Amino acid sequence: MNIVEIEGKKAIQAAVDAFDLELRELSLKIHANPELSFHEYQAMEWLTEPLKKAGFAIEKGIANLETSFRATWEGQPGGPTVALLAEYDALKGLGHGCGHNIIGTSAVGAALALKAAHPNLQGKIVVLGTPAEEEGGGKILMVQDGVFDDVDAAMMCHPQKQSMVLRGGLACVDATFKYFGKSAHASSAPEKGISALEAVINTFVAVNSLRQFFKDDVRIHGIITKGGEATNVVPDYCEAEFLLRAETVEDLTIVRGKVYAAARHAAEAVGAKLEITEGLVYAERNNNKTLASLFKENLELLGEEVIEPPKKGGIGSSDIGNVGQVTAAIHPYIKITDDAITHTPEFVEAAKSEAGMQGLNKAAKTLAMTAYDVCCNQAYFQMIRKEFEEWKKKKQSK
């Protein structure tokens, strides 16, 4: 790193620190007012307010999603377009147990700091407000609408219990199974009924029997969301929800086929009918290693210890995977706790703690410094794009 880059990054760090109090207040306000997927109206307004004040051009409701936004600052022409991704939806019944208040605010903080520290930056900085990561796949819909078509590099930073840059993500899809039977008195005329609940139970048994024949990375989670109305009535309608995961979209197709066949046969076995509705398919994560390496160097510049992700297991899914299919993207993590696990009440507390706010500060600095690298170092930018284009070509040839 030369003296210009060193001074440039020091300026970014100082700018983030100047915004620190405002960023803390914004993050804690979102945390205290959790909103579910596709209903993040307050968070969208709160996140765009400081960007608008700083001179970013604001567009709301992009890709026909009411709670999405695009905030754009165009520096000097001729540079790359870097997207900083903001998430801000909460978990049902839990609140911000995944720390999206930190994710959204760190993206905003990074953009504000970049513009303040380097008003003549060669490139375009875009903050994309991506709703419904937890349920609905907002980024998938935005990818399908072409929002990422002119983005050269995309990144975000997720709070965790370790700082990592190359953690993977599984492909996944959610499915609702609706079973239709026939009601009857469970004691005096059970022979006249068709139990939708038995079809549900048989499905769980059938799925469990399949598990030993799936690859180790496959994960299948299911719950019964409707199991009948009364114990003395044969249930004529029941529902179950499943989430299916596999290493790749191609592997997921195989898993879906087997699980859906098991559910159909389970319904047929008791004479019930089955209807399956699917959500959007979340693709596996495609981390751009060159971009991730820059992010790692910048984290370490702040004194942060970066660990290697688990070689096996320990990963979930995110719609950032779909973004990585169309442009260079990364989904690194910043440590905010020693032991709390995401999607738990303990992580809700961590996401508003002092450690959480310190993590927010480091995430904003690292996002901004990495965007600075992409815009100011042509060699880095070319390596990032070359890696993505080679990955794309290899994938298309399969």
C-alpha cells in the first residue's frame, strides 16, 4: 500500500468516526422498531434520510418492491460502480436476531464516509436497500429485475461471533405443503374420513427415511403449521412448511424432487390430495476471492482478527447468493459477540450492545475502504472482474 492509499484510508476512518454517533442512533432506532420482510417502511425512510441529506440521488420502490431503495452518488466519470447492500428486515417473533440493523446502517455509513472523505472519487457508489432477506428473497427479485446488471462489485457486512470473509452459503427453497382430506366424526364414523393430518405425519416419516440417502450438506427443516381443529374430528385440511437446502441449485433440484415425491405418496397413501407452493430459490454463495482478500486486508488494518470459516457445515443461506451469480459479490462477517448465535434472543441483545456498535463502526470503515480500493486501483478492479468472468464462463460450460 502506497502513501496515497494509506492517507486515503485514514481519511475514510476519520469520516466514519465523525458519523459514529449518528450511525449508532440510526442502528438502535431500527433495532427498537423491528419490521418484517416487505414491511420495512420505517427503516427504509430512516436509512435514506442521511443519504439524501448528503446529496445522494434517492429512488424508492425499485424492482416493484415498496420497501426497496437505491441511493446513488456519482463521483468522477470513468470508474466502476460499487454497490453497498443494506438489509433491514427483522425476524418474526424475535426482532433483530440477525443484526440487520447493523447491516443496513453500515452500508449507509460507508457511503457517507466515502463521499465526505473523497468527493472526487472516480466511480459510482450505490447503496441498495434490499428488503426481505429473511423471508421472501428481495435480492432475488431485484436481480430478476436487472437492478444489478450495471454493478461491477457488490458487498455487505453481516454481524457474527467471528470475523470471516469467505464463509459459504447453501442454496435453498421454502415450500408449503397443503393437504386436503375429508372430515368425519373421529369416533362414531372414522371410516368416512380422510385424515389430512395423517398425510402430514406420513410426510415427515418419509422425509426422515430419505435423510440417510442425501449428501452431507443437505438440510431439511419442517414444521406443522396447521394440524386440525379438534381432536374428535378427522382433519380435512392441514399444512406443513419445509425449508430445503443443498450445496448448489443443481443439487437442490434433486432434493426437491425426492422430497416432493415423498409428500405426494404420503398423501396418496391415505387418500388425501396435495398442493405444493414454492418460494423463490436462493442460490449458493459465490464469493469473489479477490474482493474478499481486499476486505480481509482492510479488516486487519483495523486490528481485527479474521478467521477461516468452517471447512464443513456451519452455514446457512442468503439471497446474496443470487447476486453473486450476476456480478462480483462478497458477504463477509464482523464479530460483535463471543458466543451468541444468530436467530436467538441472545443475538438480539448483541445487535444493540456496545460491541455491536463497535462492530458497526468497523463494518462501515471496511466497506468504505474496500470500495475505495476498487475505485482507485485499476489492477484490483481488473482482477475482480476477471475472476468473476472466468467463474461465469466455467459455470455456463457445465
